[in-house]
Amino acid sequence: MWDYTDKVKEYFLHPKNVGVIENADAVGDVGSITCGDALKLMLKVEDGTEKIIDAKFQTFGCGSAIASSSALTEMIIGKTVKEAEKITNQDIADYLGGLPKEKMHCSVMGREALEAAIANYRGIDLEQLKEDEGPLVCQCFGIHEKFIEKVVMENSLKTVEEVTNYTKAGGGCQSCHPAIEDIIEKVWKEKGQYLHVREETPRHKPAMTNLQKITLITETIDKEIRPNLVQDGGDIELIDIVGNEVFIALRGQCASCTSAAYTTTSIEDKLREMVAPDIVVHLESD
């Protein structure tokens, strides 16, 4: 499992500014529940000064997504719209003391929601912005060309793996990897550098059979998850696997731990990383 900072844990377990602003002056709605992460950011802006006097959010996603969204609201309250506009996804990660590389896409989603909210505040047609996103590159997660280009440029990304960590693009069937490689090379060429990112790995990973998926889930729990829990006096029991739904029970110290929800989310994140992006983990209680 990933090494989260204490601040990430705090903002996940005790998120700030969760809720709805009635008659919000700005709304940024990004992501999709079907793709695993979604964020709605609402702002209240003071007339005349354009100072953000309130910010609230609703997030569907992992612990890092909740923490990043909560951190973003704390960062922008009290700033003017122009000041908030300068906040980057790296600023959000830094505010939290850092995020695991596999979770940087959560900070990017926060930045994307902020951009959408500011555009909405300024009366920019958000539907038109969506039309300008360019061709759809990643079918699995609904990621478009222009978004990948922007994130590659802003974060100086050089590999498909980095693009997946920051955008989720390429994290599913992998058939879009050649297109992502082309985008990376294009961006760096525009920056005056030639970057060769072609990989020797297969371009398409065939879908797993149910037996292969069950085997991989079991191996991931035994090799990647259980050893970390055992170190803290806990354990995990695999109860059942139904399609993409994994039913578990926490044992030992983990069973009575107040952070059981956080542990479950971390387990789900790991299985999504190692097995499939649509894995859902259910915690069974005795």
C-alpha cells in the first residue's frame, strides 16, 4: 500500500468544507463516477473584490481524491479569483506534504475543477470548452488529447506511466499507449527537445478471464497487502469475489482500528492499481 502523509490521512478522515453552496457564484464539475473519480467544486465570490469567501466540494473517489479536494478548498478560501487561478496541481500535492506518484491524478482533478469553476464564474461556455478537448484518447477513462497535452506540459511528464499516474489515461486496457506516446513526443518537440518514449512492451493487454482475475486478486492481497497489515498487528481475510466486487474482513488490530475505512480504501486503491481500475472493495463486519 502507499505511504500517505499524516496530512493526507487527516484531510481524508476529517475532510473540511464538504457540502453544497446554495446559489453558488461558480461551479466546477469534473470527472465521472463511471470512471472512478468525480469532483464538484462550488465557490462563493465577494462582489467587487472577487475574493473567494467560501468553497465547498462533493467528491466521489479514493482517500487521496477526498484529501486533495478538501485541501484545495482550504487553499483558495480568502484568495481572489486571480490568485486562486495560479494554483497548480503540484501546489495541492505539496500542501498535503506530497502524494504517492500513483495518486497525482487526484491533485490534477482538483486543479481541473478549479479551472472549470473559474471559467464558469467568468461566463465561459463550459460545453464549448469540452468540445475543444480534441479527440478521445483513452476510452477506458474518457480522457481527451488536449487534457493529456496540458498535463504533460505543466508537469514535464516523459513516460506513459507518468501520464497514467497524473491523468489515469492508459491505466485500463492499454490500447491507447501508442497515442499517449505520440502526445508526449509532440509536447517535448514543441519545447525544443526530442524525446523517444517508445516502449518494447505489448501494445494491448488482453482481458483477463475470471479465473485469472481471482488469482491476481488473491496474489495481490497475499504479497502486497497482507504483509503491511501484519506489520501493524492486523490481517485481512478474503471472503468472496463476485465479478469486480471483492468482499473482505479485517482481522487482528485492524478489526477494531478507527481507521478501518481508510485501510479499506487503501486496499481498494491497491487492487485497482494491480488488477483492474473498476475493482470495488466491500468491508464485511462480524
